[in-house]
Amino acid sequence: MSKDCPLIAVIDDERAVRKALERLLHAAGLTVETFSGGGEFLAALDEHQPDCAVLDLNMPGVSGFDVLQQLAAVGSRLPVIVLTGNNSASVKECALGAGAASFHLKPIGDLVLLGAIAAAMGGVHPPSKQ
């Protein structure tokens, strides 16, 4: 994917959260793909390679932790921003230890999320709207 319009994957089982994040990221000039679960996201990696992923941890079936483990198992360097409602130090430690680029609590501020995505992608900022 071109750095001119990075592709961001949003993986969350809550439809309202996916839609809100999709609107925010589109408004920031990013291309977005949404997934309702970890299994759906992992299956799509054969066809699409996002530049960054925004991942919920607590999902039925394939959890966010499972996604992080699968990515690590294949040596993926995909930067992953974890969003969760679980404010536990051990959950944060596990997510970061499993390879997450950053860990944030829901709800997250728009600028905080956009900054985390930019930082995770090595400072690549979305194109400015003209």
C-alpha cells in the first residue's frame, strides 16, 4: 500500500465502534477496511496487507490476543494499536508483550488514535485534506 493513502484495518466485534472508527479514519484521509472478528481479519491477510491495524482484544471466537499471537507466529511486522475496555495492568502487559505497538482504553480521543497510528507507522501521516 502506498504511503500516500495508508490502509488501516479496524477489527472490532461491535458494529457501532467499527463504524465510528471508520468514519474518523476516512475523515483523516486514510483508507479503511473493517472486520467484525479476528478470524475474518486473519483470513483477509492473504489478499490485503494493511499498513496498520486497530484491534479490539475482547471478541468472541478469535480474540485480539489470538490475532496478536498469529501475527507473531508468522513474523508479521504489522503495527497493531490495541483498543480495549479492560483497564488491567496485566492485560496491557500481555498485549504489549505479544507485539502490540500501543495500548489504549476505549473510548479513545480522535487525536490520540490518529497520533498512535502515525507513530506506529513510523511517523507516516495521512494526507492533508485540501
